[in-house]
Amino acid sequence: MSVESHKLRFNLDKPADREVWDALQAIPTGQRNQFILQAIHAYAVEPAERERLARRIAELVVDMLPNAPAVPVSEPVSESNADTQAQSLKIAEEFLEAWM
């Protein structure tokens, strides 16, 4: 079994270090290592995975656009339809931002 070790030091005179130290002390001793691993994964690994997934989705959408059926526009968008479209766009943007 391969195990790597890293020593972590806190300067308790610094408020940010003290806050993290206090939070770590609230974790039961036998669970601290797992907690630290999960925190690093959530901070450093998951965002990169989400960004990679978002790029892949964007690539797929761009690849599929030439094959998408054309939708003719026969009349101007009414004000109520404009509100609906604006809400739909907002929902789509929020969905994409959640992945980034």
C-alpha cells in the first residue's frame, strides 16, 4: 500500500488559520483525514471536473447545431412571449452556470 504524508501547520495568531484550526478540532479525531481529503476534493477536483464536463457539453451542442432543424420565424415575438423567452434564457444560463 502506497501512502503519502503531508505535514500541515497553522499559525494560530492569524484569524483565518485559527478559524480553520477550530473547525478541524470540531471533527472527531478518527475522521479528520477523511474530512480533509473530501474538502480538498470538493475545492480542487470537482470544479475542474465540472468545467471539463461543461466544455464537453458545449462541444456537443456546437457539433449538433448544423444538424438542427431550422425553425421559421413567421411573426414578431409578442411581449408575453418575450417574457417567456427571457425566463427560459435565465433558466438556461443558471443551469449552465451550475456546471461551471
